[in-house]
Amino acid sequence: MHADVLLGLQWGDEGKGKVVDYLAANYDMVARFQGGPNAGHTLILEGGQKYVLHTIPSGIFFPECRNLIGNGVVVDPLTLEQEIQKLEQAGLNLNHNLFIARKAHLILPTHKILDAASEEAKGSAKIGSTLKGIGPTYMDKTGRNGLRVGDLERADFRERYEQLKQKHIKLLEHFEHDYQLDSLERAWFESLERVKQLNLVDGEYFVGDALAKGQRVLAEGAQGAMLDIDFGTYPFVTSSNTVSAGVCTGLGVAPRRIGEVIGISKAYCTRVGSGPFPTELEDETGERLRKEGGEFGATTGRPRRCGWIDLPALRYAIQLSGVTQLAITKVDVLNAFEEIQVCTAYRIDGVATDRLPYDLTGVEIEPVYRSFPGWNSNLDSIDQYGELPERLRHYIDFLEGALDTPITMISLGPERDRLLRRSANSAAGSSSSTPAGESVNA
């Protein structure tokens, strides 16, 4: 059996949580493979109940689906405890279907303080960190200093913690940053008691055994491909590999065990924080997109920057992750627009190209647009692809052809049931456009 992958293709906030929640009923396991509480996967269930998951995988609402926080994730015990409490208050029993890999690294209180101090010191050059301690934690991981979840089972855990804390305090002497550690530290140790009650597993064997038994595994990504530490818009990126290669290192899955790769993109484009954004609209249209789409960060609450969909960036992300099928979200946000633009190429120094330059931050990019008439229709009553307005279907067909990847899912609203499926036959030329274990009806 192969592990399927679901990941974002833009700068995050593509609607991954909803799509994972929709698909989870067809999987035996959903596993987060990278990132940390800087993620914010929003799910709206029956009855309009809204949940934002920062660390726990989005399959948690299905009792028979096991959910793994993989070794590639960095874990803030405080955030995780708060998340668990909210889910338990909603009636979920997480003791039997939430698991955490022993090799996942822990975010310490001093990691958050270092994050804030470092970002503050950058001034106008700040990268837009969520200040959750993600970057410093990954730095300790690669520097071979980090604490892992499995270390909680060691008798000398407190000693290891004190050594790393003192290292951080020394580093903080280089910053002019005031902080109060005592209360943060006290709450952090209290939250560790809840983490110790979770099912701690050796994640690579946990996933490997499931695949060997023929069970269906869905790997859930956080952030988006354009925030990948190696291939994103560096240095305005996250600290982990958000492309599908991150599944191999973040869960211990061999490359040959990767199956379908489902890429998620909005019908337009957004970004939170600093960094290049070739199609950004800093005008009334951009503000209208923000208002219609409710574009405010699920983790930070910050207003998102908005612009038209960017095909050169999407092709790049599709290539990097070997995407086999696409889900287009927030199509309904464009309902009221009379005209819709699609960036088909970049013009750099007067030359048109469909390839991304080495450094998007160092060049002036003029987007080349193609215009499409809007469909100006309310989509609330539509539950079959064939019922969509002709202009919308034309827009979807164009994206599919331009990206050379079948579009198999189209989201028409935030709720779980507002997702249309297309059969493999109606998508563009893919013989394997269905996630494992699921039959698709158009």
C-alpha cells in the first residue's frame, strides 16, 4: 500500500484542513509530517461548528481514523494541550485515535522568546514570523541540541531541559528584548503532563506497519510549497520542507511508497506576512478579495495579502511535489466578480517567462494576465459539477489544461459538504486521479 499526500501549493491557507477532513473517512490514518502550531487548518462541520487545528491532524473527527503527529512536526505542549481540551469539550475521546511520534521535537518557552527577539531585531527586514518558536526549534534540531517528545520518558529530562534553556538565555543576551520566563515555564511543564498521557509511538514503524498491513494513510502537510525552506521564496519561508519530499523525512516513508499527491490551490492567491507576491493587488480589487474571502490568518488573525492566481508558481509547485491531482478551493469567493484575471507568465527585464527566477525577492516581476468573464452566479444550490455555470467550467478547464494536472475537487464553500468531485473521466487525462480507497461520483 502507498501513502497518499495532501499539501498546499501556494503560501499556505489554501483550505487543506477542509479537504483532509472530507477525505479522512476513506483513510485508516492521517499523519501530519511537518510544521508546527504556525499552521491553522480550519474545519467547519455539520451545524456550522468551527474548529481550527494547529497541531492535531485534520482526521481527528473520525473515531476510526488514527491521527499521527509525525517526527517532522515541532510540538508546542501548551498549544497541543489547549487543542485537546477544546476537542474533548466537544465530546471527542482522543485517547484511542491520537498518536505522537517520539522523534517529534519540542518547542520550549525560550524558543518562543528567541523567535520574538530575533524578529524584533530585524526591524523593517522582518520575515513575518508567527512568533510560535518554530524557527528556533528547527535550528536546535539541525544543530543537534533539541529535545524530543521521547525524551519525556527519560529520567534526566529536566537536566536536558535546563542545559538547553541556559544555552537560549546566553543567546538572548545578544538581543535587547525584555521577557518573563517563570510563568511561561510553569505553564509549559504543566502542559507536558497532558502530552505524557498521549499515545507515544515510534512514528516510522507506526506508519510502516500500517502500510505493510494494507491500511490507507494520508500524509497532511502544513503551510504551502512556496514557503518550503529550500524551494520557497527564501528567506521569507518557513523552517521545514513543505513539498512532498518532506513526507519521506517527516514520517519515515520511503519515496517508492508515495502514492497520490493531491495539491490544494485557491482560485486566487493569498499570502500572510512579508515576502514577494508577484500577483498581489494593492487596490480596491485586492481589498474586495480579502472581504469576500474572509482573508484573515487562522493562526495570527493578520489580514492576508490578496491577488490573482499565479500559474507559473503553481506549475513550479506541481513539479516539485509530483502532484497527480488538484483541488481548487474558494471558487465561490469569485462569484461576484465581473472579470477574473489569471497570471499565465512573468515579464522580467522585458522578457516573458513561465519559470521562477532564482530569487523572487531580487527582481521586478510584471505579471502577464489573461482575462476571463466572471460567472456572476450564486453557487449555494449546486451539488454536481455539471450544474456549474458554463463560464466557471471554462475557467476550471483552462486551469486544468494550463497546469497539465487533473482538477478532481472544487470547493464552493467552507462547509464539509460544499466540495464537488469530478470523476477521472471528466478530469484531464489522468488514469489515477482518485485517492486510495475512494470511488468518485461526478
